[in-house]
Amino acid sequence: MMGAPRDDQACRNLRWSVALLDGLVAGGMRHLVLSPGSRSTPVVLAGQRQPALQLTPILDERSAAFFALGLARATRQPVGLLCTSGSAPAHWFPAVIEAAEWGLPLILLTADRPPELRAWGANQTVDQIHLFGRFVREFHDPGPPRDEARAMKTMTALGARAASVSRGRRAGPVHINLPFPEPLVPDTDCDPPASGDLRPLPHARPGAPAPTDDPWSVAPAAIDFHQLSGPGLICCGPGEYTDDDIAALWSCATNLGLPVLVDPLSGLRFGPAPEVRVTRYDSFLRNPLAAAALRPAWVVRLGRPPVSRVLNEWLTGVPSLLVDPAERWCDPTHDAVQQITATPAVFLGWLQRTDRVTAAPGWLDDWLAADQRLTALAEQHLAESPWCEPHLIQTLIARLPAGDALFCANSLPIRQLDTWSGARARALAIHGNRGVSGIDGQVSTLAGLTRGGLATWGLLGDLAFCHDLSGLLLAHTLDRPCLVLNNGGGRIFDYLPQRHVPGVETLWRTPLSLDLGELVRPFGVPHRIVTDGATLDRALDQVIDRGGARVIEIRIDATSSQRVHEGFWQRVARQDII
Amino acid sequence: MMGAPRDDQACRNLRWSVALLDGLVAGGMRHLVLSPGSRSTPVVLAGQRQPALQLTPILDERSAAFFALGLARATRQPVGLLCTSGSAPAHWFPAVIEAAEWGLPLILLTADRPPELRAWGANQTVDQIHLFGRFVREFHDPGPPRDEARAMKTMTALGARAASVSRGRRAGPVHINLPFPEPLVPDTDCDPPASGDLRPLPHARPGAPAPTDDPWSVAPAAIDFHQLSGPGLICCGPGEYTDDDIAALWSCATNLGLPVLVDPLSGLRFGPAPEVRVTRYDSFLRNPLAAAALRPAWVVRLGRPPVSRVLNEWLTGVPSLLVDPAERWCDPTHDAVQQITATPAVFLGWLQRTDRVTAAPGWLDDWLAADQRLTALAEQHLAESPWCEPHLIQTLIARLPAGDALFCANSLPIRQLDTWSGARARALAIHGNRGVSGIDGQVSTLAGLTRGGLATWGLLGDLAFCHDLSGLLLAHTLDRPCLVLNNGGGRIFDYLPQRHVPGVETLWRTPLSLDLGELVRPFGVPHRIVTDGATLDRALDQVIDRGGARVIEIRIDATSSQRVHEGFWQRVARQDII
């Protein structure tokens, strides 16, 4: 091939891949999730020689990518993906988009044909240059493998750099396209590369600064203090908060008398907190008097926009300070008077120290009173209502062990969790793919979270579960139940204007006539059905503290559930909240 | 919303969508394949009002896209895809790439949030501008709906233009991104648009020139005749050939004494043909004497590069004329002395009329003799060998009715079909996703072909079948059996150098421990197992001429099959072929 002896090119491919993986491992990568293929062989061979790396083969690239996403979410370390050339990497695209929007470190390694075959109709060859467009933080194509010491050193540096960028200030996916000429498998043992050339660059060693411990500081002069007069709020949207962030949050809020509205995907609802935490806003802001009385003069926003549409609409028009070290401009209502490039810990520490913000008397108390009244009202309403999702959520929040995690799907489940979870003092990690809130890849992500060491429960609707059927190939690796809310299709449309359109059943709700028990049987996962509180309790008795993969199908009467929800909101609207 | 009365925007969205669909329908689109979602509602509402359009809801966007691909392949008409915003359209990407490389008319309609929400962290909102990069022929974002007559007229023109481009000379996908502000569902009846404004542009009316009937002519002066001296060949690679192309092909080859090597995916192996057709080249070119004796001085190449690796390597270095109206430069070995922008019909018609090419005595006879000898040798070898894929292929070619079609997956199945099919005089349409030869979307594509009116059998490996699990949701719509070659994973690696690598089983072959019968049961498709010629015949007796969806699992002993294949090639290498 190309005039070179056969073994030379195969060995060159292998050494090149070894050098790259050395850099990635030095940068903290410990997992390589690969889908079978031929062109990617040199990287697999290199992976087999790298003891620090776990290789996980997953047939469907789409499932592999969501698995890697869950793994990155759980471990906060770069996770590698590898596949062959052609349409294979295109299956990663949905998970790449989610990782880009949420900010998760994926290392996308695409095998490619060498440049002389691109654009000439060669088999399984497409233009993979910039394949993922603007959804990756960096793209590299180092060209076909070469043996020069400098080129080899570049590969190790590139690996270390990719790992570093992927978990840097603007964390997200990095794509490295790897063209390999044939042959791909060496006939003989290959010489190792000169080892002195393979040291990663110092700046990318493991332990390099992550965004969370960066000392970015905010200059008080940059803040417009006119915006911070009158009563204020802190709104914690979906995101990842460090221990430092959380300590600064509770301290600042307590000292300045600021209510803290915590989204379920902030992870701040569950765990110890001082008397500043508010979780029932999605309900009580439906009460017109409460909504008017509690309106703030300003809000500090952390993380992405909250799940609650009620909250988002109610906050529209309130001047807000966006605090985001990654400078993502999460402000769909365009109310930010400023975006501040700082971690919550740094900004809130500064806010607390400044004397320009003072607590408004009674303000925090009004919020806490509303929250408590709603907790009581929810209890009472559910006690009088037929069993459905809210009761399930109550039970889960009451019973899930402190070390466990819950992965919640988008659409109805996350909204219902938002409405009904309340708070608790024991920890419970909550995760969700809320970067772009897709229906996709839920079972695979759950398996990735589990593989990343989090004992994670799933809470999915029936459509989300069936959107990721190839994720079922990973279901036996779960360590906690996956709860599937089977309510007959996309029931979110029962709450949207589409519900009155003829054809809503076939064109929007799209229920599937599948027996979930039959569906999961070939994948070796036990299945059981829950229909009410008693069967749920029995199911939980069996599994809590024990672990293991299983699918618990929660049969929900969607009409009755809708009545419970709309009845509650009517009740809230009528009741005195503050 | 935005100061406009509520109904105005919903009606504007609807009228905008009606105008667009009117143009697409005028351009020949008859199917809209949609995945459920909220933001795409205006287009669904418009689709419900368009009697010429069939709406097919499919949950998983990836499966929907491959279904649309199959439908476009079967009908040769533009097929629409519709989904909501966010990661949803990213699931189309693999099928979009296949459609781009093969040249199939997909109309990609992505709903989007309005521009004021993009890049501000709004839910389910990503940068959808140029989402598919260079894999679409055109991209348009007409902006949020407006009511001005000129803007509405543009939408109809845009629909007609998109349909026209998608099946034009460089047929392929066209992407139209559609931002819709809320509300999405009108509360009241909407005024229709002024009907005079909705007429599509004349150039894009149905019946506009398709590439197949274009009168592009080729100037003889442009051909370098030195290249056409000595014995020549015509090589018909994968592609779609019109009746005119085929008539010109057989006529030209007969008159000039040119052997015609026909790839299985050319569709030219099955059906009447004069004595110029050669199908066994993948076998007899493994015989060194035959390979040397039959080497041509030049080759005319039509379609994409052939499936046979033996043929491709053997043709390397032979000066070739690429004939391709779409100017795709399908020439991975870089042996083209010229690419000619003409249909095969036009070019071959001209070649036949010119007096510059003369038949070489005995040349065609040598080829036909080799082909016949190989047919006899294959018969003999298979009669002496244990039953496996070649026998299955023999039986299928002998028994499939003339009106039926066969959809063959990549990797081993298409190579085995290539080696063993031979030719037959009765028609049999063959299809395969060979644009990028992915493992993906096979069941969904099969369902799309079926929906497009072709009574199509599937021939898939076990991994390809399981890569497209959500395609099983469409399996009950099949009208012919899907044959699954269950040989324990990716057995193509048994024929590649990876077979000697430790870990080949878990990292390359990746067999799944799934019971296919259990797997398909929840999807309501009958399943049966075939293990030899007798059980195959009984299974075919039951289904031929009867139709209906079913999965026939063909259990193959991969080791024995490999022995049959390698034994055959050794036999061929030793035998006198010419």
C-alpha cells in the first residue's frame, strides 16, 4: 500500500493511536466506549494495550453515545467514543448536542479513510471534517499516521489537550478525526514509539484546573447596584453545583434574607439546607395574589433556565443577573442586565460581603410560608385523590436511600417531579438530560450513569423508554429499577392546546401497543407492574437496599391523573397562600 | 406574545405551512413522515388539510428517516420528514448521509423556536442553521411566518423548488428550517391565504425534468480516443438505471462486443439481457491466469464503485471513463481519465454510433465462457458442501417471484449475494443502502420500501437487524419476510485480519445473546427458524405469493460457512477458467 512495507503502516497506525490514548489517559480519560468496526481497529488495538482504560463495546453508536454521556455525567471525567467511518459517527449526533448544551466531556474519536479516498466515492467514506459543526468545542484532523518523533509527540499532546478542553471552562465534546490507511492489523510485533516523546504537555496533566476551582474573581465595580435594590431572589436552575457553590449559596441567602428557588435538576432540593429553600413555586405562583405579592425587584440566576414554565413566565420582565462561568447567556426572556463570568461560589461570596444589598423585612418569611402552605395543601389534595404520579413521586422522595440517584426523563416526568417532589434533608442526586430536553437515549444514559458508579433509578415515560429500544441491550447492567410511567403515549399533549385537535391520538400522543413485559423479556430484565400505592410499596420493599436491574411498569390512568393535577391547580388558585 | 393577538400568530403559522406544503405537493411530494412533537404542530395541521399527502407518524426520528429513505428509494419521489426542535433532527443524520451519498430525495422539515430564542438557553433549542452541513443540497431558513402576500408566495415557491432540487441532477436531501413563534394551535378557524399567491413557480411543476430524461449531450470531441483502443469493459456499479440506460447498455455492448460486469445493486443481474452480462467476476478473478488474461485496456464505469473488492482491486490501474450525470467522481482508485457528465443512455448511445471503437475478436466470448464455467463450478461446489448462505441465495434467486424485490444489508450479506447470485432472466429488483454502506436503519428502510409499493424481502445479518431495534415497531407493516442470517455477530471479521486478534469476539464480532423469536414477539410479527434447505423450502412454500410480515431466522454455522467459501476460492484458483 502506497509503496510502504505492509507492517510499517499497520504499526504506524498502532503507535499513533497509542500516543493519542496516552495523552487522553493523562488528561483523565478512563473509559472508551466503542462500536464494532474495521477502520477503527488501530485505536481498539491501542486501547487493549492501555491498562488505565476500560473498553466497553456497544453495538448501536447512538446508544453508545448516550451511555458515554451518562458516564461523563456520573464521573465528570472525559469519556471516549470510538466508531468506524461513514454514517456511524452520525448516530452520535443527538448525544453530542446534549453534551454540548449541558457541557459534558465527550472525546469523539472517528476512524476515517485516508484523505486520498475522501470525495472519490470510496466505500463507507463521507466528509467527516467538522462533522458535528458548531456542537464541538474543538475539531482536529491530524492526518494519516506518521513516525516522526515530532508528529508522535503532537498526538500525545493532542490527546491531553482534548481531555483538558472537554472539561474546561466551556466543557463539552471534542472531535478528533483519525484517517488510517490500510493495513489495519500488524502482522508482527510493532516497535514501541520512543517513550521520551510521549509525555503530555504539562498544562494538560490530570489535576489541571477544572472550572469549579478556578479563581476567577468579579470586580464589584462591574455591577450596576441600582439593579439590586428592593427584594431579590436567587433562582438555581438545572446545572452542576460544587460544594463551594452550595456553601456560598446557603450562606449568602441566609445573610441577605433571599429566598432560593431550586429546580429539581439543580440537585439542591434534597440534602441539608437552611431555611431559605423554596421548591413549591410551580404550584403557588399559579395563585394570582401570591404571584403578585411575591414578585421580586431582581433575581440572581444560576444554571440553565428552570424546568417550570410557570416560574419562567412569572420571572419575565424581572431584571436578572446571570452568573455563569461558561458564559452561555441562558436568558431566553432577555431580562439579564448583566452576565457575570464567575462561579456561583465567587459571585455569591462577593455579594454577601458587599454592603450594597440589604434584606427586605418579612420577604423571606412570606416565601417560606407559601412553600409550607403548599406542602400541606399538596398532602391534603393527594390524600383525597386517586393514586397517580404525584403519589409515586411522594413515595420515591420519602423512600429512596440517601446514596442513590434518580434519572428523570423530560416531558411529563420532570414536570411532575418539579411540581410534587418538595424537599428533603437527606441527599438524593437528581440527573436529567436537560441540555436540549430530548426524548432520546434515556435508557442508555441511565446505564452510563450506573456504570459511572451512581446507583441510579430511572423515571421515564413509556414513549421515552421505547424511543431508546437499543438501550435495552444495556438494561441488564442497571443496578436500580427503571420505573416506566405507562400512561398511553405522550400525555404532555393532554396539557397543551393540541389536545383539542382531531387526530391528537395518532399524530401527537402516538401510543404504542406494546406489552412492556414482553418487550423487556429477551433482554433478561425482570419486569413487574405497579398500579397503586400498595403494589408500589411491595415492589419497593423488594428492591430498596438490594439493587439489581429491573423494569417496574407504573400503569397510570391518564384521564384520572389529569383530573388530579387540574383539580390541584384550581384549588391553589382559590386558596389563600400568603 | 410579541404584542400580536393570539390567534393571528397561530393562523399565520398554519397558513405559512399550508403554503409550503402546497409547493412540496406540486413538486411531487406525497408522503410526510413525522415524529411526534409540539413545535412542529403547524406543519402537521397543514398536512391534515392537504388531501394529496399521506401522514405517517413514527416515534423514533432515526427510524422515521430510514423509513423515508426507503420510501424515496421505492417511489423516486420526494419524501418529507418532519420533527420538533432540539436533538430530534439529529437522529435523521445517518439517513441524511446515506441519502446524500446515494442521491435520494428527502425533504427535511425541522421545526424551530423563533430566532429570538436561539442561543439564549431556551428549552429544546439548538443552532439548527446548517445542521446537516454539506450533506444537504440546499438549506433554507425562511424566518418566522409572515402574512405578506410576497412572503407567502415565497413559501410555495420554496416548497416546489426544494422538491425539484431534491430529485434534480444532483438528487439528495434538502433542509428547510421552520421557526414558529407560539401559539401553535389556532383557537378559531383561520382565514385561508389569498389563493392566487400560492401557485408554485412554473419551473418546479410536477413533471419538470428529472435527471433521467435530460437531454444532456456529450461532445465526441471531448473524449480522448487513445483511451478506447484495445479490449474494453463496461462496469455497472450500484445505482439506478432507467429503461433508456438499460436499452442503450445492452445495445452498445452487443454491437461493440463489450462484456458488461453488473453489480448486484445495479439491478441489472435479474431480467432479460443479451449475451454480454457477466456476474461471476468476484469468483473467477481470484484465478490468477484468468485475472491476467481478461485484463482490459479500458473500462467505462457507470454508477458507484462495485461491491466486489476483488473487482475493484483488479481494475486498479485500468484507465476508466466515469459516466455520471451527477458528477460525483466515484473513482477511489484514481484511474479515471475523464468524467463525462451524461446519462448512460446518452453516452452509450454515442459510443455505439462512433466508429472509433471496434470489437476485439474472442474477447467477449472469453468473458462469457469464464462466467459460465464459474456458474457450473459453483453449482458443483455447493452440491458437495453443507447448507449455508450460498444455498440460501441460490434458492432465493430461483424462487422469488418476478414482481418482488430484495433489500440486502451491507457487510457479509451483500458480498455473499454478489458472489453467489448469478443472473436470471426474470426480473427481481435489488436494493441496498450502499451510499455509505452503514449497518444502520435496515428494518426501517425495508418498511419504507414496502410502504412505497415494492413487495420487498429483507436479507439482513443478525447485528444489522438488532442495530435498528426501533425499526421493529414497523415490522408488522412489511409485506414479505425479513430473512435474518443469524451467524453469531459480525462474521465479516472472520474474513479480515482482525480474526487473529485476541478479543476479536468481544471487540469486533460482538455477538448478542438475544433470542430473535422472543425479540420480535412483542411487535406482533410471526417468527420461524430455518436451518437447512428443507426447512427453507417449507418456509418459502408457506409465504411465496401470499405476502405478509414475518421474520425468518436463518441459523448459520459460521465456521462451516467460512470453510465452504474459502474452499470454493481455493478451487477457483486451481481450476482452468479460460
